[in-house]
Amino acid sequence: YGGSCSAAAQQGVTTTWGGGSGDSLVECQLSTHLVTPIQGTITGSDDFGVGDKISIRLSDEADTKVNVGATTDFKFYSANTTSQLAGLQVDSITFNGDGTNDVIIAVSRIGAVTFDDAETTPNSHAYSGLVDITFTSSARNTAIATMQSVVAATAVTIPLVETDYNTGRFEGNIRVRQHNITNNVVAATTLWDLDGGVNCATLLANCIATLTTSDSQSMVAINGPITLKYTDALAASGSTDVARSATMNIDTTLPTAEITAPANKAEIQTRTPSFAGTLADTESGIDVSTFELHVDKTEDDTILTNYKDVIGSTGTVKATANKSNINVTTWVDGVTSKSWTYNYPDALPTDLTAGVTVNDTVDFQVLVRDMAGNVGYSDSDTATTNVDGVFAKFAPHWVKIDQVIPTLSASVTGFEYDTGNKIDKKNSKSLKVTFDGNVDADTVAAADFSVTLDTGGAKVPTTSVVNNADVYLLLEDTIPSNDTPKITIVGSISDKAGNVTDSGSVTATDGVPPVLTVATSGGSGLGAAGEATGPETLTNNKMTITITSDESLNGNPYVWVTEQGYDGGVNTDANLNNYTAGEGGTAALGGGGGSAIATAKGGNVYSIEVDNTNSSTTNTESRKMAIRVLATDLASNETTAGGDIATSTYTYVLDSKVGDIYASPTTTTKDMPYIQFAYADSVQTSLEDRETTALTITTATVDEGADGVGLVDIAADLQASADGITWFYKPAEALSVGKHLFSVKVKDAAGNEDTDTLTVTKSDRTDFKMRLYAGWNLVSVPTDPSTPAVASVFSNTGVKQVIAYSATTPKQPWRIASQADGVWTSSTTPALENISAGAGYWVESSDFEDQVITLSGPTGAGDVRPALVTIPAAAGWNLIGVVDQDKDQSQKADFGTTLNVLTLGSATAQNWKLYVTGVSASKAYIYKAASSEFDLLDITGASSPVTIGDGAWIYVSPQADGSLPDIVP
């Protein structure tokens, strides 16, 4: 018989994807497999009569393993024609094929084999010969579909594969991701590509699904539930284009697994503990068949080997070892909560060595999945993520099974427990005792212990503090630094598991560092011992440092001497910053670098002499030197005495020079000026160069004429300030005009000596020269004239008129004086009779002759007490002058110069804003005589300087409180 097959028609399938927020329509085409015709020959000698049956194997010559459906799918034809034969039928399909093995059918003859044609009676022709068997074949068909979410710009192509032969059910996988613009999860992705690089997401027609297509496609959604809508082109019922939908919930929340017993880190005696806990999942519910309790049942006496039977990493989860056999057959899937208990049937650890008393840790952990497949683990440390557990996040629980009585394992002197910071802290009255395991603090008291020192005699601690396995005992007295006392249990003490002991002892190791005493001596200080300037406190070079220890040391102490700046201030001398004993450089933190090593003197005494020879190439004024000593005893206990800061317990002062001098004045017009030698001037001398100790005058001379002839000894005439750092000299007689050379030699308390000189040039005062232009001039005098009368001040014959204006007498503010033929008269009441500093004056001159005026100068020693000038002001316009309070700008060359005011010891140029500070001034003018015009002054900024000799009009308003204060230059 020969055979052939025909192709089935294509079917259309329409689907709709609901991404949680609206729908969009896509289409999918399904195609069937076309089988190659099967040809063959049936051979044999028996007749195939009516009622006979034969079994036929349909073998595909092209090795395409077909699959067939119902018996009615088979038809019989005369060979190579379209004439269908009657009298033959397929009774059954013995094997319908599986894609690997051939199809086998049972065929019977039920009558005469005939065929018909269009011109004769149906089935009227008998037939013998070859027969073609035709049938509709099947395979595991594939299809593709496109799907699109409303929140994605493009569709994704989904490969579909028939679940089995003739099932008509096609399946494919979709991975749903959360729509996230920030992380660029906004579009679907196609992962499969089977036709030479064609992008199936954009060229659907080029995509070919195969039976091996397995990659999951990616869709984005906003949230769940997700609804998938599609059209079934041909339903099983025969209906066409049937609307279908399916809804899927999304659950990404992990189920929780709690362990309530035994308590984490508990210490117990029983080897068969009872476990209990709860499971919960409020979304898809618990998949109860996945519940597992894992217990580390092997012998393990340390918790450092944490539970690792459940190990997780990206993409894999393993949970195989030590799984407990818990019966969950009565549990129900999908419940939101479930409590559980389990009594461990075997004594833990199960492999305990014979004859060994149990003292082991047991680790345990629970895992469970929910119905959506999320996995949850128990976690004993929810506050910490970096743990040795599943995914470095879920920590196991553990208990200690302990049947061993507590014993003392170690002890050390010199430590107490800081309960606030939870650390050990040094205390020479305390010692720490360590047990082999955690003890029950409620069973521990200070009286449970006896402490016997090396010198003998038992002592009862005053207090006790427990921290897990450590007990800290405080004694009433200091423990000697090299003592190793014996600690004995004299009471009853329990561990956390309930095991009790009332005996045992341990010898403590030495944990108390040596006590160091540091002393200094051998400096150059001239003061008495015990004073700030004594030889143990002050030196200009060398200092001996002596260290005494109360116990033997394992080596000579290290010594650092660090410069801390003048009086603990800022370090500014680059050569001395961090000066160390015997050398320069940065102070070391330990171990000898940058330090010096003291020399043993016997009897636990050590000393070292430090100097300034290697620390600086220049001398320095007083610097505080901080001493730090590092030593270690025979038990390797380290201690430090002193420190590297200015407040160190041990310091001395290094003073290798006399402070810098500021001598004044260099010029003077005074007859008997004060000559000053200041060695700590706060303005002229840097902080680190100021003298700090009282000075002694060795010699002092003055050389009149500065020519080396006629030196006069003035040492006895110098007077010191209260601190002895500044010295003054007042000549007994007026200095002659010319140069005077003063020389002083001083010694400070550190023994440093210095000789300083000052040349003072004495000159006579010159008269003030006021520039006058022909016409009107607006002027003032910086100080009061020696003779204030108008006629004496304005003695030039060209001066015709002088006018003053007093705003404080508004009824008659003008004051006028006139000259005629050398005679001055005043035509106003009050009259203008005298000229004084602080007022402005209009002066009318007929020529350009300068006016020479003798003005008062600076106050000298013994003169009348100096006073400050203030200028009364009234509301409205005021005519004021420029005042020099210091009176040192009142000579010939000073007219027209900028007014300077001594501010914190330095001359500061004045502007009109500063000059009128304190009053409410809105306008001010000076008068330019050369150009005959007023010049507006800047009284809100700094652009208008105050000029000696100017007069000014200024407009003043009352203050907010109505007051009108004076102008204070």
C-alpha cells in the first residue's frame, strides 16, 4: 500500500493583555506541520478476504515520525487516483505515534472493494491493485504571538509550543517586571532569536518558534492583578471567536518564619529541645509542603561555625543537610498563618564523643515558601544584614547545650568594666576573672570570691560586675603593679544553663601597668627651687629628666619632649614645632622613632639630658615643652606618663633668648620725653617673641651726640614696670637738640643676656603754617594755639576778617572779628575773641601769604593731664574744624596732610565717615579756596579723607531719641 497526507488549514488566534491599567489588541497566527507522503508495499501470500484484518505500520521514508488522530481520519484510494475505495476501513489505531516510533493501525475488509466514477453508478467498479492510504497527521506544533502592556511602548513576541501531540494547547513563558522609569524598566524585551539575528520584537513575520525555544520574554506592568484577554478562534464546543480572559495576582512579598523556642542564644541542659514557631504569609498564602526545619546536629563547641545548612546565593537555594522530619500532611495549603512545634527525637549533638560531657552549640533555621514561590527564612538578627547566614542577611538561631559545671579559666589585674561603653577600662584597684562560659549574674556576688595578694592576706572585693563569662571584682586598695593575686570561689555560682559550682581558683596575670614618676632638674633658671623661674622649670638649653618606676621594666623608657608653642599657644616657629628630645622632627607616637631612650641609673631609676642643640638654628623666647614617657613592665603592660600637649602633667619652659625689644621714641620735640625699652610690646612684637620673665638691667648708658664721647651711666635711673619686662627712663634735664644714643644690657630669668640700643633725635617744634588764598578760606587749627587771641593767631596784615558760627546759640550763631589798620574789633555779641581747636572759621585774606601759628604740641612727662576735644553740635548746619587729639600733626609741614589717629598702637588714616561717627549727619561740605567752590564730602563711605587745616559745614539731625550728642573726633 502507498500512503499520503494532507495539510490542515491555518487558524487565527487573537489575544488581549491587561497590564493593570487598560487593554490593547494583538494577533497571533498558528500553523500546522505538513507531513511528507508515506509510501510502501504490503507483501504476503494469504488472501485478504471479507472479515479479515491486517496490522499496518506506517513508516515514513523521510524519517519524519508522524502522529495520527481518529480512525475516521483515514481514507483509501486507488493508487495514484482520486477514486475513493469502499469495502475497507480502519478499525483501530494500535499506536498513534509519539514523534519517535511509527504509527500502527488495524485495517479490515468489510465488503467488496469498489470505486465509482461520475458516469456510472456509485461503487459499481470492482477494484484490485495498489491502494493509497491517506490520513491527517499531527505534531507538537508551535506558534508565535505578540503581546503588549499599556505601559510599554512596544510589543513583545511570545513563542508558543503545543503541550503534546493533538492537545491543541499552546504554552509560553512571560516574565513580569515592575514598571520603573527611574531604573529604565519601561519596555518589553525579546530574548529569543532563532533565524539569524532577526529582531522578533519588530519583525514578527520573520520569527519562527521551535520546540527548543525556552527563553522567557519580559513584560512590564504597574501592579497586579494582571488580566490576560484573548479571542479563541475555534473553541472545543465548535463556537468561533469566543472572548476569553484570565487573571493572575502578583506576590513578591516573602513569607515570614519565626522561631519562638528555644530562645536564641539560650543556654540549656536538655539535649532534646522542643522547637516551636509561626509561619505567615498574608498574600498568596503558605505552601505548607515546603516547610523545613534544619538543625545542626553535629558536635560543635563554638558558635563561630554558624549555621550553613541553608545556603543562598543569587539564583540558587540549597537546603539539604540536617533536615528534620516534620509531618505536614495534615496542614492545608494557602493558609495565611500556621503555628508549629517539633520535639527533637535524638539527643543533640548526635555524634557526641563517648565519655564527653556535652558543652556544644546547636544552630537551627527554618525556611518556607508561599504559593507564589517566594522563599522566607527565619532570622535571629533582623537588625543586621551583614551576617553569616542565608544571602548574608538571614541569621540562624542557636542555643548552647551545657551540662558542664562552670570553672575559672583566667584572670588579669588592672581592669574594670565600663557598662556605658561596654568595654574594658584600666583600673589598678580592679581585676577581671573569666569563666569557661557565661555565668548567671543573679547568682554572683562580690562575697563569692576571695582575693589573696602576693604579699599575703585574703581580701574580699567590695563590688562585682558580670559581663557574660567575665566577672570584674573591685578591691578597696590599689593592687601593686607587679602583683599576681590568687582568686578563689568561696560561694555558689551558676552558669546560664543552671550548672552550679562552689569551688575553684585561678592565679591572675599582671595587668597593672607600672607607675612612673617624672621629675626635671638642671635647668638654667635663676629663681629659687619651686618657683616658676627655678632650675627645674626653666632653662635656656639643657634639662635633665628623671623617671622613677615602682616596678622593674623590660627596657629603658622612651622619652618625647614636644614644643607646644608659647604658653600653650599656636606653634609658629618651624624649627621648634614638635621638637623632640635630642633631635628635631615630628614627635613619634611610640616605639622609639623621634624619641630618646633614657639611661638606667639603678633601682628602677632612669634619666636623660635633653638640650636645644638639634632642634633649632635660632634662639627662641619662652616655649612650653611637654614631656611624654612610655614604659613597659616585665608582663608587657604599657603605660604613658605625661603627654604631647600643653596641659601635660610634666612640662618645663625652654627660653633661649631675651624677648625682642621695641624701643621708643626715635624722634621727639619734647624736652624730657619718656624713653621706653619694651620687651613684650603687644603691638610691635610677635606673640612668640615676647619676653615672659622679669629682666635685670646689667648696664645702661646714654651718649649725648651719639659720638662715643661722654657716656653717662643711667642704670640707676631706669624704672621697671610691675612685671619687670618694660623699662623707662626720664631725663632729669631737657635733652639738647641732636642725637642721643641709649644702650641697655639686660638678663632674663633663664640667664639669657642681650644688649639693645636706641638713637633718639631731639629737635625743636616748628610753627604751624596755614595756607591762605586771596579771598575767602574755610579753615581750622588741629590744636589750640599757644596764644589763642584772634590778633595773635591771625597776625598777617592781609587777613581782613574772621567769622565763626556756633549752631548751639541759634539766636545769634555768628561771631565776627575784623581788622583795620592793625586793630582787631568784633562787631557781634558775643564777640569773636579767641581761636580754638574744633571750630571752623571763614578767613578773608587780601593776599596769598601763609599764616604762621604757634600751636600746642604733645603732652610731655610731668605736663598737665591731657584732655580730649569734643565739638558741640546742634540740629541743622554746624561749622566744625579738624582736631588732632594726639597733637603730633601740629607743626609746619602738617597743614594739608591726612589726619592719622592712633588705633591699637598703629596710625590709622581717618575719613569723614569715621570722623562724624556718633551723630546723625546727612550732608557735609568743605570749601576749595583755589577754585572758589564747595566740595561735597562722602560721610557714608571711606572716599573722603579728613585733612589737617580744613573747616567743614555739616548738617546734623537729632537721634531717634531726640538727643544731639557732641561730635567726638
